[in-house]
Amino acid sequence: MTDHPPPYPGTPAEPPTDGTAEPAAHAEAAAAAPVRRSRKGLVIGGSIAAGLLVLGGAGAAAYAMLDGGGAQPEAALPASTIGYVRVDLDPSAEQKINLLRLADRLPDLSADLGVEIDEDSDLKQVIAEAVTASGECDLDYDADIAPWIGDRGALAAVPGADGEPQPVWVLAVTDEDAARPALESGLGCGETIGADQVAFTEGYAIVTDGAPAADVVADTEQGSLADDATFAADMAALGDPGLVSFWADAEAALDWSLAAIPELTDGALPENDLKNLEALTTAAGALRVNPDGIELETLSAGDEAVVAPYRASGTSVTTELPETTLLALGGSTTPDAVDDAWEQFRELYDSMGSSLGGGALMSSTGAGVTAPTGRTAPTGPVGGDVDPLEEYCLEASKESLGITGDDLSDDEQMMIDVFMDACTGAAAEEPTTVADDPWGGAGQPDFDGMVALLEEEYDLRLPDDLKTLVGEQVVLAVDSRGLESLDAVEGMDDVSAGLRTVGDTDALQDLSGRIDSLLTESDMDPLATSPADDGFVFATNGAYADELAGDGGLGSTDAYRSVVSPEDVSSVLYVDLDRLTEVLRPVLESDPTALGYLEPLRAAGMTTSADDTYAKATFRVSFD
């Protein structure tokens, strides 16, 4: 398991059993494919990228009203397509029944959409009526839509004649003669569409945002997206496309981003993040309806650096948590992964520290610079016994750091000193060296200096202690017991929360002792702990620590199994929505609509995993 989300979050379904997901299939298909496109000049316009994201999210909701047979939209799109989101307007009988049953469990949905929804509903009509009820369009489904509408639609981004991308809408039609005037009229949604913006191919209407639609058709005739080997391999690995599916050429998207936003290569984007993006090749996903819930699955293809962090074996330790668990977040990792994360943190810390260096918050005189608190520092000559700039900086430092009173601990004094040096400009006036200053000079915490200070003062050895803490697996858990009345929670002891690590018990026990010393020196209560057969537990109270160290039954509960498949996953997120509803009920009683949507929900879960070709993610929500 891993503590990183996959590059494209979502929900993985079970791997196909027909052999289509074999790693060699993707590699061989890609190798045998003709040159798909020249990446030079392929760019994704911001509006198109945004449109794809909106349709992928909001469209999934509206699409939560939309499988059947027949040609798919990719048959009507060119092989140069950068990305697309497909919507099924006529689901298979099973998907339709599952969808309508779930909709029936949300009593306010029909009212909120302004339409009637039942198992006899024509979902295309439901969508048209919902659009009309929203006030965005004035549609008469029977007269304007029914005579020509087909079963599927899509929004795509394709390169135009000048290399610039353009949005293209693809809609299945049964009668081209009836479809053309309806489409050119704008379907009662405002602006009309030019005749050259509408063309037909493969049983689909192609509608552009201004460019000749005939150009898209001509490009498709040279080779369609459906015939592209990489696209076909990705969709075969994805399996059932469900109600909504999407696919994107990540390489082309990155090409556009780097060309359109040069700052991304000038330090605005951390180098490691840029390398991770460059390692991606494609992404695909699908939204599906199950008998008791919905799931979103995503796949991300790329080199080993993309896939390896999400590959794991064995069973998630979340299965051993108490049955009363409200929330659990668990992941597995390796020492190398911790080292990589540590280096990323170092880069982030250094980049943030340089912006807060000596004189960065204030010039050496403090003139004309606004402090983080939003107040302007005093300017002009300083007179009298009290330096107004120092007085101002002291007040600002306490406010920014959340420190009250004058009786300061050593740690609080240290933090104020650092803030004061930067605020007053003293650090810039009196530079120091690493040898003289554990902060590494310049009046700011140097990364290595900070690490050295933590080891010297508190015996914390980083990143080695971090590797010990996360072990082979680590899970953070919060129990529902004690949260029935939030008003009764007065301190951390009243909340049962803890961290369970699968790892070296002796090393974890030693780390626990050193953490306790740090907490005690900071006037904080030490954490409750308990050794486990396979590791160690840190918790907010002793009773929960002992319980976490045992073998609970969460993995055998219906709620957990409805949203989590715990085998060979790199990370697990689990939320018991039934218990969460009870915890939040006193707060939501004044909002019956929110409570009405939350009550039918049972649980939510997300897992990440990988095979030899794809990083996978699965997000599921189940209903009572």
C-alpha cells in the first residue's frame, strides 16, 4: 500500500478475466501501432481542458441518468483526439435498473431536478426535462429531441487545422435530416449554430465551436480514435465503460501545459512533480452503477515510476480494525519511497524557506512592507526607549504563531526569535554561517540545520525515524464511540483515535519513548501506546490502544466489504457513512435537505493498486 493517491484518482474494478488486461497486450499493441500523431503543435486549450473536467465531474452527475450496444463515439473522432468524455444516453437494462433504484433512495432528487424518476422513465427524456427545469434551455422533448436522438454522446478535444485544439461535441443520431435543423437552432439554449459547424459520420453528428465540422470528419476518415491501438488497449484494460467513461492523452496535455505556461519549467512546478507528469502516457476511467452503489475506476499508464508506487501484495491491515471504526486511512510503503518523499519535502521546504529568508518579510528598515498579519509595519526614524518596529514584530509574531501571554516555553521563544529576525531584518544585517548557527545562517531554519537540531535537542533521527513509524503498513483510525454527542468531547482523551504500524516492534517502542520525551518537554501529555504482534500502536487513550493492537472484525462487516476490496492494494480509505450520519445528525437537523441525501448512504471507500501496466484507483459509495 502507499500513502500517495494515484495520478488519476478513481475506482478500480476487478481485473478483466478475458485476458485483455495482460501487461503484454498493452505493450504489444503500442509497439504495433502506427505513428499516432505528431506531438508537435498538439495543445489543449484551457477552455477545452476545463470543459472535459466539468463534463467528467458534473457530467457524471447528470450522467447519473445515462449503456446498450452500437457504435461508440470514438468511432466518429480522429485518432489525433487529445481526450474525451463519453456519456451513454440509453443504459443497459441492468445499469438502468440499478441507477433508478439508487435514485429512488434519494427522495429529494426528483424534486431537486424538477422531474419524475421511476423504473419506467425514459432517461433521455428525464435529462431533457431536467435541463429545461434548470432554465438553461427551452426544450420540448417529444417535438425537438425524440425524432432524431441516438443513444450516446461525447465531448472531445481535437487539434484544429492550425494545431490549436478545439472542442467537438459528438452525438448519436437516428435521423440526420431531423437532427440538423434542431442542432443548428441551438436546441433552445440560446445561440444558433452555423451550418458548417455540423457534419455527420458513423451515425453521429459532429458539432464544432466554429471550425468546419467537415475537417473533423475528414481527419476521422484517415483513422479513428476507435482504431488507435493505444486507446483500444487502455479501454480493454478498463473493461465495462459504464455510464460515463473518459480517456486522455497525458503526453499531449503536458505538451500544451508546458507550451502555454512557461513558468512550469521555470521553477513554479517542483522538478520532481514535473518528472512524474512526464512519466505519464495516458489515463482512462469509467463511472458505473452497481446494485447497491456506484463506483469510479481510473487507470493511469506510464513508465515504472508511475506504476511501482501503487503495487502491493497481501491484505490491508484496515481489515483488523474494530467494527465500530468511523474512518480509516491506511497505506503501505518502502524505505525507498520514504527517501523519495523526504527529498520532495526538502525541496518544498527549501523553496518556501527562500521566500521567507532574512529581509524577505521585511526590508532591513521595514519600510513599506506588509507583514503576514495584514498590518503595515511602522516606518520612519525610531526614537525613545521602545523600538516601534520591534514592538510591532513581537506582536505580529505572537499573533501569527498563536502564542498568548508572556510566560514562554523554550520552543515558543525559539520560534519568536526566528520570526523577529526575519521581520526586523536583523538576519539580513547580521548574516551567519552554518558553523555559527544551527539554522544555517540568514536567520531562517536551514533544512539540514533543522534536522540536526531535532536530533540534538529531542533525539529524533530523520528520515530514519519516519521509516520506522510508517513501517511496512501504517493505518490511522478514528472510532465512532464517544462521538455520539460532540458536546461531550472536551479533550483528545474523549476521542478514540490511533495509529497502528506493521513493523519492527522493538524499534517502534524505542521511538515511542523518544516521542514521549518530546511531548513531556512541550508540556503535553504522552500518547497511549501498546505493542502488537506485528508492530506497535499509538493512540489517544489506553483502552483504544489495546483494542487497536488486537484483531478486530472491520474487514468482515457488510459496510466495509461493500466499498473495499482489501487484497493487494497499496492504500485504503474507508468511511462508515451510517455512523458519520449519526455523529453529524445534531449538526444537520437544521438542514433537512443535506440530511436527506446523507441518510441513504452506507459507506464510502477508495483503494489504489497496480499491475504491470497501470496504476489503478477505485472509489465506491454504497447505499443502505
